[in-house]
Amino acid sequence: MHDMNEVIGSHDVLLVTLDTLRYDVAAELAAAGETPTLTGLLPEGRWERRHTPGSFTYAAHAAMLAGFLPTPASPGPHPRLFAGAFPGSETTAAGTWTFDAADLPGGLAAAGYHTVCVGGVGFFNKLTPLGSALPSLFAESHWERGFGVTDPESLPNQIDRIAEVMARLPAERRLFLLLNVASLHQPNWFYLDGATRSHGDTRATHAAALRHVDAHIGRLFGLMRRPCFVIVCSDHGTAYGEAGHTGHRIGHEVVWTVPYGEFVLS
């Protein structure tokens, strides 16, 4: 575990949530060499197997933005990177950065960070009170239809916006950036050559979406200032027919098990 008391204040922080990405698909593509950008940055080129704190986007992000990142799947306790200050916490350790705020963006803002959210799925669309709840935690937030689940170019579009954010960020101001990537979420059939709308989403189209993400995400990392502490993870998985289930917000292993990685761009 990184000592986050040494990271906060000296590094920018980037949290990338690959919305809906399944651990098994991510691990298979990494082992096959089909996601070279991500595996080239992950420790030992592998995803860590973790359990999500929530089975759908809103619940998982609300927990993560309070400091409860996906938990290692092995028996714990597991110290956390970030924790709100409260008595009795059993996962706050010497290397945990603690904050006296209700949420991580608020804690980092108090530590001098500019906080930015670039949303993807509907819980970030700011079109309704619910869609505004997570973005409202940040000093600056962005969403447009081209960032959402129906646009095959959503990730390149989001990275274009991040380039604009980075261009006007004062050199002396530290940054906390959340990027919620919508590409893995249904619909994702359009990422697989030969698939059609009637074909629908499958595990194979989900994998094709991850290959698409890997092909573009290197540009994001290139935009980040150094040093930058990066967390890349899924918020939850999704089912494609396992035990008759489709989708998420259910208690199935493919939903609760997620890929996780952290590294420093220096």
C-alpha cells in the first residue's frame, strides 16, 4: 500500500472508473496481451481481484467517494488509502490519508486540490436531481450526451474535455480528477465488428469495448501532470446470462468482483 500521507499534496490524483467492467473479462484480455496500455501500467501487468462496495453505479461511487474503494478479495482487514475521520475505523492505518469532510472530493478540496468530475453514465448527467448528486461533490463537473453510453466515441470525447481542463489548470494547483468511462456499460454491441443492434450485448461485445478503451486511454495518461497517483477500477460488473441474470444491481459473483489497479505516473 502506498503511504497516501506522502502522496496527498505532492501528487495529482486521478480516479478512473471503468463503469460495469467485469473482472474476468479484464483479466482474460490482460493475460492475452489485448490491453497493452493498461497492462503496461498495472503492477506486474495484472489486475487485482477486488470486491465492489456497491452493485450499481450510484451506490458504488457514493462509497468510493467517501473513501471506500473496492476491497481486496482476500481475507482482511485491508487498510484504506483514504478515510473520513471517524472513531473506531478498523481500516484506517498509518498510510491512510484521513480527511475531516463527508466525502473525498471535499477533503481534497480542503487540502488545496481543484476537484473535477467528467461523467459518463446517467448518474452523472446532471439532467435530474439524482443525476446531479455525484457531480455536485466536485468544484467543476462536465457531462454531455457525447460522453454517455449511446455514443461509441464517448471516451475520446471525454478525453477532449479533459484536455481543455488541463490546459487551464494553474500550474501550482493540485488536481483530483474523476473520469467515469461509459464505454463498457450497455449498449456496447457497436464495439464488436459485425455485431448489430439486434445481436445485442454479450460478453464478447463487453470485451470489444475494453479493447476500445485501451486503445484510447493512453492519451488520458499522457495529459496528466507528473507526478500523478492513478487508481483505475470498475465500480461493479454485470451479468450476461449467468444463472439467467442480465445486468447488475444483483448479488452475483460477476457483479461483485471487479478489477482494480493503482500506480504512479512519474
